[in-house]
Amino acid sequence: MNAFQKMLYEALFSLTKEGEVFYFQDFTLDGKVYRIFNYRLASYTEFMKPGALECRGVMFEVNGDEAVRLASLPIAKFFNLNENPSTMGLDLTQVVGIEEKADGSLMSTYLHNGELRLKSKGSLFSDQALAAMKWLDRHANEAFKADLLTLTRHDNTINLEWCSPEHRIVLGYMEPTLKVLNIRVNESGVYHPMTSAWVPYSVQNVQVDDPVAFVASIPSMTDIEGFVLLMANGQRIKIKTEWYLSLHHAKDSVNNPRRLFECILEEGVDDLRSMFSADPLAMRLIDEMQIKVNHLYNNMVKMVEDYYVENKDLSRKDYAIKAQVHFKDTLYFGLAMEKYINRPFSYKEFLKGKWRVGIFW
């Protein structure tokens, strides 16, 4: 690994030691261990920590806690226009690129034993990653897959959006497809300029004479999630349409504590901040709820996951007896047991089901 890759690994690993927001998860495949760095619920302040913007699915092959190679480099975290100080007061005449924002799941390429694989932001084995790989393996996509393999073998990560009727977010796609978002150089983290050869596979790029006027028109558009802007300094910014946001019932969420609670749990707070950037009261309500929800969720997940890792080799009886003591002042005993017996569950759905004003804080 080169200096950039070593510094990235050290920064991400350090973040996971600072608290409950940033974490890593190891996945074993054919004897190799892949470590994915990610975040749970994070505020803007937390994303300003060194390396935090990259803690969004970056994957290393590891040996113990030692990094062997940088295996996959997804897109760094970026924000909505007017969501926080980094996207306020921008000179939109400096927009040098505009592309559609596809409404799907982020996929990133990596090599495993010389073969092309796809990962989602947080897993090698998510339903979306497996479905996207199955689609790419179709005979009709042979040329596309060959191009992705060639680029990945040259130590690049190709980031794509998986859009599928089976994994619908809001927009409905009649047929599943992978759309190329960008190509990152693993050696440096820089983004390759997209060439005309990738046009058939990539998200739609929009050519405009007046970027300021075009940006102003985005909120009133329909039948599209929004657009991603590329600034001359390399910064990326998201802008979503009011039509798309309304489908998430985002506006109603601020004045309804339970809906605001659930919106933050579902990581929709960036949209709320963008919509209500000029409303100090709404922003205060969002800030206060986000602090509470982030701590509640992150602490719960870390507590259950850490307990499981430390005690998973115990018998079920001993595991349960110890868990009753460990979780006696919480509602998480049941989650720890679900984890032990490998029964699928959702931390977020658990919290939604336990909603009662004042029960957690």
C-alpha cells in the first residue's frame, strides 16, 4: 500500500475508536477478510473529523488489524445544497458538471481472487449487491462487465447505482440496471474524467448554458429525484426536487416529533436540512432531535454488537443470564438474544416500535 492508502486506513481506524458513530465490519470470503468502514447516524460536525467523509463503505483487505490492500473506494460523503455550512453561499457559476441523481443503491467494484465483484455501501452480501452481480453476469451484459473488470484490474473502483424494481426507493424502474456514477483511482482517491465510451452505461449528464438558472429550476421539476453538481474545485453537491421530497413526507416530519424521530432514523435528515435551511425554528428542532436519536441509536447498536462479539461463544443459557445483567437498565435484552440465535431483526424498526415520548430520554 502507498502513503495515501496507509493514511486513509489509519484515519478510518482511528475514527472507529472515538465513539459509537463510526465503525467497521469484517466479512470473510474464501478465507480472505475484507473490512468495510462505515457510519451509523452522524451529524455534520462528526463528518468534519479527519477522514470522516471517506468513512462511507471504503473497504480494505486485512490481516488482523493490518491493512493488506485498499480493495474498494466508494464516493466520499457529500451533502445537499444549503444543508450545512459547506454547501451554503456557493458560487454556482463555478458548476462544471451536472448529472442526474439516480434513485437506487450505491455499488462499488472490487477484485476477489482476480474476479470482478460488487459490494454495497455496507456489505459484500446484501440483497442489492447479490442482485446487481447476478444482473451483471447476464450474457447481454458481457461487454459491460469486461470493461468494468479491465478498469478494476488497473487499480480503480467503479462506483455505480443499482436501480431495480425489486429494490425500489421512490422512483419506479421497469427494468433493473447498473448506471456508472464515477471512477476513482485507488492509488490517490482522485476521480477519472468520464469519457464518451462510458456514455451508454453512465447516468445522464446535462449540458446547460446557465447553471445558476438551471439549479434554480430543479426544485419545481417532477419525475426525477434531482441532480448532482460538480464544482470547479471538485466539490459535489446534491439537489433534490420538491416532488421527490414530498413523496417522503419530509415537510410534515419537522412538526411531528414521532415522524421527525423516524425520518432521522431513516437518514432523511439531510433532505430536511436542505428544505428548511432558512427556518431557524425548524433547524433547531431538527438539531435537538438528531442529537438525541443519533446517540440513542448508535449507543444501542454498539452495545448489542459489542456484547454479542464478546460473548457469542458462550452457551445459550450462560449468554442469556449474563445478558440479563448487562442489559438490565435497557430494553435491549431481546435484541441481544435475537443476535445470538441469528434471527433477522432491524434496530431501526425496534426503535420505531418502542416510540413513546420520554421513554428513552
